[in-house]
Amino acid sequence: MKEEVKKKIILAIAFIAVIFEIALIFVLAQPTINFVGDYPDPVEVPGYNNITTNVTNATAVYVEIYYPNGTALGNFSMNKIGGAYIYGSYYWYYNRSYSYPDPLGTYTYYIKARNWTGWTIMGPYTITVQDTTPPTSSIQHVSYWQNSAVLLTITATDNYAVANVSLFYRYSTDNATWSSWKFYAKDASSTDGWSFSFNFPDGEGYYELYSIANNTAGNTETKTTADEIIAYDATPPTTSYTITPPSPDGKNGWYVSVVNITLTSSDGLSGVASIKYRIDGGLWKEYTSPFTINEDGEHLVEYYAIDNAGNAEDIRNFTVKVDTSKPEAYLQRPLSGYLYLFDRQIWRLASGNTVIIGRIIVRVVAYDLHSGIENVSFYVDGKLQNIDIVSPYEWVWRGDIGWKYLQAVAYNKAGLKQETMVLPVFIFSL
């Protein structure tokens, strides 16, 4: 009986020893890295990469990553997946995103597992970070018609970084037949944005344009159609005028009737946008149809046109002289019903007759507010006696005897006339 108990005690001690030995192995053994992998690889920026490892007997696991140039990116703690016993086999992971300005190229990493006994390190492993997607770009919209160099702003985007943007154009004189595409310029600095001052190198006409972007990975955008279409017109329109009647219907360049003005403008490229005019320095008006000048006087008409590209014609002008009013005229001397003796007014006669003895200076008051007086003509019995062109308008009347009919006619410079009333006069002058 005692022998049997003794055997059982010995067996129990042996079993405990084995268990202790196994436990001691687990406690004192270094970590074992069973598996290392990452996905996706290569990484297309912007994108992520997940590093996964299976490690036995580790209390902590790290991943140490190095840039493509060999400098350290960092030492990062990995996360354990699930929960099992302390010194068992676990999956650990580390997830990182890659985007600009992370360098492109091949990254190197090491897995480092730790427990109470020390470290286990495995590697190197690699991750490729790449950009295989071309950038995109477009020209921001500007007005179609231009009359000077235009600033073109380019919007360019890329998954990583745009390196430069180039501008291409083609030219047409008729907006139908086009030249081949031509390189204009390259902008390699984005400090002020991607932009070009486009100066229309082929002159006036029509232009199609597109931009091509390159990224720092060497990918180049491709295009087959234009981003923007613009046209260049630096020549102002030309305007002419027509007056109706076509020539003055009065004398000395004066019109004696209402005048109609027609303005006609033409432009060889962009077309006429508007015509402006004003009369005698007044407010500018937009010309839409012929206009009338019906006020007497000498009028200054100014006009110009603007085309659709914004080119303004130099202000042009012409003068229109209109006088539709007769001059004013009346006999100032002799007056009706007076006696005149050798050019002196004596007194009013009771008979109401006008009597002149000896010579007399016949005087007419004549004026015209617009074209002015051209002359005053003096008539006796309907026959012209004298013409005076300088105020005061006078004529020395002598050498007549008997009853006469005196009249004067004033002419303005437009050719209109005003007759004074006929004055019956008895004259006795030798």
C-alpha cells in the first residue's frame, strides 16, 4: 500500500515538473514572428496600406518604416486583433495613409516584437507608393471677344502634385479653317497659380486653346479638344453719317428745313455693339434709328461706335446749320405819317401822309438770330435801288419827285427773306 502511494506521489511530482517546464518555456521564450504581409501594394496615392503580422509570445509589436531615401519615417505601435491568452499567437496590424507630400517610391519596414525576454526583429519588407494617374486641367472661362492680352487662369488638379502646366493654341482667320496646334508657354511655378498672359501671337482672328498638365511622377495629361475659345479684335469700328436732305437746301451751307441724320457703323470682326451720339455737348445717347434736328442754329453732332470686343472709335463730328425762320425787318426811317425836311423829322402830319422834301437817309432795322443778315435791299416802285450788307442798313434817297412806294427786303444767310410793309411816300427831291 505504501509503495502504491509512493508511486502516485512520484508521478504527480513528475507531472508538475513537466507542466512547470512547459510554462517556463512559454514565459522565458522570445517572440516568434510567424507571418508578415501588407495590402494593397503598390499603394496608389492618395491611398492606404495595411501591414499585418502574426506573432507568438509577444506583449507588444511595432513596425519601423523608412522613407525611400533611407531616412526614418517612424516607429509605430501595431494594434492587436482579438483577445486570447497572454502568451499565445495573435494578429497585429498597422494602417497608414499615403498622400502628398509623402515621397513616392519604395518604403522599407521592419516588424519588431517584444516580451519579457527581449526583442525579435524581422525584415526588411517593402511597400511601393506610386502615382500612375495623369493630372487634369482646364482653362477658366473668359469673355469671348478680347481687344488686348488676356490673363488665362488654369485650374489643375492631381492625385499627388502638379509639376507644370503648358498652354497650346491654334488659330483661324475665318473661324472655320484652323492651323495646327502650337505650343505657347509653360508655367512651372504655382506660387501665383497656374496662369498665362496670352497676347494673341498670330494677330486678329479666332483662337482655340487647351492646357496640358504634368505631375511630379511624370504622368502627362492628354487632350484632343479645346478648353476655351476666344477671339481677338483690336480694330475699332468705323461710323459714317448721312444727312437728309443730302445737301443744304438753303444758301451758304444752311438748311431751311428739318434735317434727318442717319448713322451707319461697320466692324470687320467682332461686329458693332452700339453707336453713341450727342448734340451740342449734351448727354450721350444710344443711336437706334435716324434722329431729327429741327431747332434753328448751328449744331455740333458728335458720334462714335463701340464693337463687341470693347474697341471704341475716336469721337467724330460734323456741323449742321439749320435756319427755318425768316429774318426780322422794319423801316425805321422814314416813319409813316411824318414830314421830313432835308433828312430831319419835323412833325406828324394830320393827313397821315408821309412827305419828304430834299434827300433822306432811309434806314432799316434787320436782324436774324441764327444765320444772320446777308443783306437789305431797298426798292422804290418795285425797282431795286440799293443793297446794303453792313448794319446799320441805309440808303440815301434823292432825285425823285411825286408819289412813290418805298419797301425794303431783308435776306438772311440761309436765303430766307422778310419784306417790310410798303410805305406810300410823297417826295420832292432834286
